[in-house]
Amino acid sequence: MNPTPPSRLRPQIVVLDGYTMNPGDLSWEGLEALGEVVVHPRTPAARLIERARDAEVLLTNKVVLDRAALEQLPRVRYIGVTATGYNVVDLQAAGERGIVVTNVPAYSTAAVVQLTFALLFELTHQVGHHAGAVRDGRWATCPDFSFTDFPLLELDGKRFGIVGHGNIGRAVARVASALGMSVLVHTRTPAADTHFPARFVGLPELLRESDVVSLHCPLTAQTAGLINRERLGWMKRGALLLNTGRGPLLDEAAVAEALVSGQLGGAGLDVLGSEPPAVDNPLLRAPNCFITPHLGWATTAARTRLMSVAVENLRAFLGGRPANVVTA
């Protein structure tokens, strides 16, 4: 089927879960210029059809639009995913119904790179721990001018392994290189750019040689559970693991065991397999494991870019020139 724009000059636009992108510090004016807008901060599955029934345009971040839902929403002609990942939409079903689906690529690259190294620096210098010790008075009562109670790690000269070679992986490689680290990359598509600061290797070599392993690959059937018990055993004892990609890339129980045994020296994670996590997730109690609540994408600058591109995607669709279209 060929994509069909909404018939009205000002289509009905429903934002299903607008709070994460815009908790109140951004403006919806750009979207409101394009149609009649209803913004729901969050939409539980039980209320999806009720809220989306009259919409010609839907914006979603995490609300799932599967085949069963789309079959009950005959007016929908456009779905804008306010994220880079678009697995929340059944693209096959959308295509069969002539629904255009778009995403927002690369808006959060700088923010995720920044968080990747924030997690790494916490692991290497334990900034939060030592700042807390100062507040608790432990430096004030120390007989020496300098106080540490945790081994401090230097990154210069170490090997930084990156799994994935997209925008974020390449940017992480440049920062790691600037820190004096040698960079190894495992990817299905090695860079053609000979100036890229990395050596491309297979996954076994990367895991065995790296002092730090950082995951920046997409979640697919092939990468789910990528870091499992066997592969953790390939890694250097005491190596550090970072995941700012997708939670299911890890076998979380195996990672927790590796942290307890010391096979992993530490982990910095911004994503988990279930978000928010279950209270019994073993990583919540694992030693030297720093977990942030999926905030790598959420700087004000990144969310501003996200909003801007989401609006421009819809403007392009309404003008008959869809951009950033994703298909099955």
C-alpha cells in the first residue's frame, strides 16, 4: 500500500507517552503548529485504543503498537517513534496498512558517550564513594594529606574494547583514544576510514585482550545474551564492563556472578533487561556495580534535538516527503 497522508489540514495528533521526552521543560509548540495535539504523559496498555482511536498521527516512545493494536486503529496513517530504536512498532503490520513509521536517529550520541565515560571514571576513581567518605568525616580524621580506601585505576595504556560500530561506538573510540587507550572494535561492518583509531578484531580476541569492554551494538536475535557466562570467562580477570546500549545484551545473572567472584572488576550499566528493574535483580546487590536509570539519552540538549527531529519528521510526512522512515 502507498502511504496516505491524513485527509484533514490539521490532523489529530496523539502523543502516547510524552513525559520522558518532555517532562515540562520543553515546548510542544512545534507539534501544535502541525495539527490538533493531545499529549498523554503515559499510556497504560489497557487505555491505548481508547486514547488512540481517533488519531491519524501517533507519537510513541515505549508504548507498544503491535498488530492487534493497529487493527483497532483504522485512522492511523503515521507513527513517529520518539527514539532511535523502533522495536515497539510492528513494522510488518504497519506496512500492510500503509502506515508510515519514522524514528529519530543519532540525537543522543554525545549524551551517551558522555555517560559511558562517566560510568568508567566512577569505576576507576570511585568518585562518589570517596566524596561520601569526605562527607562522613573520614578525610578530616585521616593522619595523611591524601585519603583513599579503594584501588585507583589509570586508563592510559590500557585496551578499550568496543562492540558495535555505529555513531556512538565511533565517538566512544575517539574519546578512548584521546585518553591514551588502544582501541579494539568488533563489528560486522569494519570502518573504511583508515584514520579511525581502532583495530578491528573478532569477539573472542576483543574479550580476551580488553581491559574495558563497552557495548554499543543493537539488540537483535544474534546479540541477545551476547555477554554470557562462557564469554565472561574469556575476559581478563578484573576487566571492566560497560553497557549503555540495551539491557538484554547481558545475561544479568552471569554478570552478577562474575562481579561476586572477581572475574569482573566492575560494571557500569545504564540499561537493564527489565526497566524499571525487579527488586530481586541480582545486579542491584552485586559488588562494584554502578547502575544508572536509563538516563544516557536524556540530557536537555539531546531531548531538544529529539523533539526537533520528531516534529520535522512529521512535517516532512505531511508535505509528502517522509524522512527517517523505517520499514520491516
